[in-house]
Amino acid sequence: MSLNTDKTFQFEKEFEILSFQIDPKGRLRWASLADMLQEVAWKHADSRDFGKELFDKGFMWVLSRFHIKVFEMPSWGEYIKIKTAGRGINKLFALREFEVENRQGKIIAKAMSAWLLLDIKSKRPQRPRQVLPYELFDDNPDISLVPDKINLDIELLTSKSFSVNYSDLDMNNHVNNVSYIRWIEDFCFEKEIQFDELLINYLTEAIIGEEIEILFQKNEKETILAGNYNNRKVFSARTNA
């Protein structure tokens, strides 16, 4: 993962790891970590009036790519601090970086994300520079910061299906980004695939009632996954194991 060498961050928030956020081993779930990262992103956006206020004006932020690297997953009862900052605009992508520390100041996770700004009614992409404070998102980022586009030009095996349920939906009435990560986490647990790095590309929205097929291919170095509905790719993902 390529991250910004400038370690200044613009917003931070502390969290306690709660009992309903942990897995059977007592560690934070991937989906719970992703929830926290996105909550910090929203809190930062709200603090500078490009979060809920923007939504009320008819725009919405859609996560397009998410790359998370975990060095040490925290356990129940621990406290973590999540820092975030805008890292520039690349074409239609607004880039956001995250860094997670424990109470001792040790970095235990990093993440980079790429977001699209959409008009809620037309679903057409808008240029982020028209709504973002310039001092947070300049127009000349390091393009190596953009999370990779995953190549799906390989043969994938169909393995499992997940139903899109009401609890998967967000306030825009489509599947929350974290639900895809939860599906990947559940799938990998069943297949005994252990990973500490996850890259996901969100391709098209899924809606309630759809059955999303999980396809995958695993080799010694990585696992490639894709969510498919009626030959439509909904997401693609890559883990490091």
C-alpha cells in the first residue's frame, strides 16, 4: 500500500472495542473496523460541512475503492485512535487516508480510500473540487495513493451466495459498503483463509432481494474474490492470503 509520507492528519477520534464488535477470538472484526473508519470519515466531513449537509443538498459520497492493511487487530476492551486526512483529488476520486493507533501510540492499521461524489437523483458523478475545502483536498496528489483496480480477467469458481437483506441497506437504500466486507470476512472464515490485507473495489450497487454469488480463486500469495448477480459484477476484492 502506498501512503502519503506527510503524516499530518486533519481529524481523529478515539473508540473503545466493544463486546458486539469482536470475533470468537476476542479480536475486532474486519467489518467493525471498516465501520469505524467510515464513521471517522463522516465525522470529519461533517466538521467541515461536506458530510450530512452535502447530502441534504442532493449529493452523496460513494466509496469506490478501499485498501486496508492490519498489523495488529485490537481486542475487546482496548482503546484505539483513528486519524484521517484528505490526500487530494485524482480525476473524479477524492482520496482519504486513515491511520489507527493503540493507546501506546503504536500504528496497528492503515487504510487508503477513493470516493466518488454523486448526484442523488441522477446518480451521475460530480467533480469533488466543487464541494471540498481546497486546503483539505488539493488537485495534485501522488497518483500512487489511489487504491488499485483489481484485474478480474481470470477464471473464478462459484462458491457461495449471500442474500441482500434489509439490514444491509444504508440511508441511500443500497447495500452499505461494510456489508460487502462482512460477506468477505464470513466467506474467508468458512474457507479457512486468514488475511491481514484487504483491497475491495465497489463496482455496481446491489439492492434488497438479490442473491450475490461469491466467486473466488486462491493461490499461494493471494485470493481474488468477486460478487456477481446475473452476470453483473457487484464488487471485486483481493486479500494477501
